[in-house]
Amino acid sequence: MTDAAEVRGMVLAHMISFGSAANVDLLKAADASGADVEFGQLARFDSVDAVELCMELEARLSVAIDLAEFARVRTLDGFAARVASIVQSSEAREADKAPADFGPHMICMQAGDPGRVPLFLIPGADGSSYAFRHVVSCLSDAVPVYGLQMHGIDGKAMPRLDVREIAADCVDSIRSIKPSGPCRILGYSMGGGVGFEVARLLAAANTGQSHVMMLDSDCPRQQPVRQPFLDQMTDSRFWMRLSGLKRLELAMRDRRNRAKLVPLQRLFAENALRGEAIPMNERESALLSFNKIAHMSHVPGRYDGPVTLLRAAQRPPKARNEPEALGWQQFCDRPVRVITVDADHYTILHDPVARVVAGHVDRLMADQLQADGQPA
């Protein structure tokens, strides 16, 4: 259960990374000593900073945090305790209604009608399907919805460096819920590419054509590393062997990525030796690093099933000349259906746009049921 110390770590990590440089020394000292910090001590911390912090905590903890919480407390520890209390209440409510425990890599986000084909959610590079919570809350109540969680989300399992391995993990989780037949898949960002590979694996197993829905998912760059090199740091291999993990072939593009991943591998391995999870405030950056490299080095195969791209209309200037299907059409035997959503890459998952996205997803699933000869 999330406690105040864990929330405090998240708050400090966010404020040190994204807050004013004038406060970094004070916050780092508080992090090291455990001392409390009054918000009034901070040189620059305004309502915009408070909103950004609340949004970050909401995304990571899957709860709604009212900005008024800042008015109720004066210190960082007080705020952390308030947020932890909110999270614990939410966790208790979820535990009361949770239909089953699927382990760290699957969560039931909506029980739905057991007779309906489930929708499986695949998250972006942060690895957590809780990012879909606003979309799920707007979906038809009849749809069973399961969120897949990537390896490493629990701070114990080593994150994958290969999209095909991530997809294979997803297939294993999916088959624990739906042992046979095609599926409905919705992937956000990098998760769309993982969902595409999941559909290919399911099709290869002769289970029919699964409908892949991608939420603003760019196709990988198709620039595979021709000669992936093994990690040459002896101490890293030593930790890998001791923790029972396989030696990994790291398909990394440059030394900067290599320098970033080796310490993260060691961090996971050292904590595995002690039977501990890596700290919460380090998990997200670790997952992002692993998953981004996995995405960059992946080259998709071909797929002949239905694919829909829900594309954000607001794209960065450098993306103005992108193909409509964001590069996916070259890997699809059927035309990719493209639906444009008036949002950017980040607001597409949040209210009020989440309601629009949910409406599209409900209609796409109903259309697929009719195409399969089943009542919507």
C-alpha cells in the first residue's frame, strides 16, 4: 500500500527534476536528510508548479488530487501524508470491488459482461495501464477491460529491451484471460506498436485476426542496429549472472544510451539479489529508458488484420510531413483506418478528450462485432 514516504519521494523527484533550479539544493538536502520543507521556503513555487505536480501524481498514482490540498497543508511532508491518505482510500475501494488478482502484469479495469470480447490495453513507455483510466471510465459498461503492465512496473522484474519479448509477455497475460480466439487491443504511443506485434503473434498461432487500435502511435524508425553488441562491462555481467538473469544483447544506438542502461541493469540486479524492488521514484525513468530503446530498435513485421489509428491532430512542427498513418501502412495488408482526434499526444488520454476517444473505441468494437456476425 502506498505510504507517505513513497509519495514524498515522488514529490521530491518531480520537483528536483522539473522545478525551479533555485530550489534544487534545498530539495536535495531535504531528500538526503529526511527534513521537512515548507512550501513558503521555496524561492519559486507558484500555482502552475502546483498544478503540474498534481497532474504528475495523478498519472502515477491513479487518483484525483484536488489543488486545494496545497491550501490545507504548509509543508511537503504534510502534503505527502494527505496524498497518501487519498491513495490508500482509493486502493481500499478498488480492493473491495476487484474481481481477481492477476499479479503485477495485469489489472482488471472494468469487469463488464463476461460474454463480451475483452478489450486489452497496452500502455506507453511508462509501462502502466492506469494512464487509460479516464478513457476506461467513459467506455460502455458492458465491455470487460484489462490493462497490461510491462515488466519492471513492480520494480523487481528486469524491463525488456525487445518489443517482441514485450509482446510475448502480453500474449501470455491475454491468454490467461481469453485462452482462444481474436482480441481487441488498444495501445497508446509505444504500446500501439507492441499491440501490433501482439496481434501478429496471435495470428501466427491461428487464433484469428485481432483488431489493433493505436492511440497516437508512431511507427518505429526502421533503422535497426545491424550488429547489436554485448555489454562489455564485466561487473554488469557479474550482477546479471548472480541474479539469475540472462546476459542481454543490447541493441543500443550510441554510447549515451549504453551509459544510461548499464547502471539501470545493475540497479535492478542488485535489488533482485536482496529480494527488494527498486525505489518507486526510480522505476518510471528506468522503464522509459528501456522501453524507448526497445521501440527505437524495433522493425515491425507485416499484419493482415484490421488496424485503426486514432491520431492526435496537434502534432509538433517537425512532424508536419508525416504520412497520415504515421508509417504503419507499409506494414499492413489492409488499409489502415485513420481517425483524427483534436488533441495532442498527452491530452488525448485525459478529460475531456478521453470521452471522445472512448466513443470512437466503443464504435470500433461494435463495428467489429457486426463484421464478425455477432450482435453489438
